[in-house]
Amino acid sequence: MSTAINTLIEEWKQAVLSRNIDKIVSYYADDIVSFDAVSALQFKGKAAYRAHWEACMEHCPGPGIFEFHELRIVESQDSAFAHWLAHCGGAGPDGEVKACWMRVTAGYQRFNGDWKVVHEHWSAPFDMASGTALFDLKP
């Protein structure tokens, strides 16, 4: 497993848990394209994705759940990708904690020696017959 990418993922995860928006978006390339599971088909650029993260933090103001499982990293000289299963959620405005399992894939590129996330994709499986997301699945 790549030490540099693994370290980047762990630091980014800690930034999310500490709700540090500036730190969270510092890991993204300026022209990131994200296919997040919430709100929009895609987010283009760091400013758009930052606004999305701010909205997510407002929606889940309480203690967060952000655990990664089955992390796999493939890296070459200047590009890498990783995928994992994420158990994520938090307390809503009513104090009720809600969490689900998501699938995550991230693409990384090295710019002037620094790794940045150039693509991020979060998704949940869904039932084709009902169109309902399957948030209660577990690995």
C-alpha cells in the first residue's frame, strides 16, 4: 500500500472528523470533479465542492462517523487511485445519529511533488425496482 496516499487519506479523514473545511478542501485539485452521492449529479471545481462540504456539515452538525474499511490503493509515479467502503453519518438537527455504508473511489495526481485528489466518487447501491437507495447494506 502506498504510504503517501494512505497518509493523505488518513489526514483528510481526520480533517472531515474535525469539521475543518479549509483542511478538507486543501487535498483537492482546483479542477476536481466529484460525483458525490448527495444533492447533485456532479461538482466541478474546488469552490463548488467546498460549498457541498459546507452544506453537508450543516446537515450533520453533531458528532461524526467516518470509518474506512477495505482500503485499496494502486499508485504509479504521478497518478494513483484508491477505493474503500465508508461507514459515515452523524447526528442530525434532532440529535438522532444516522449512518450508512457508502462506496468510495478517489483518483490522485501528483502536481509539483504534491498529491491532490482530482476525482472523488461516493455512491450507494440502489434497488432497481423501487429506485430506493440501499443504505442499510453492510459489508
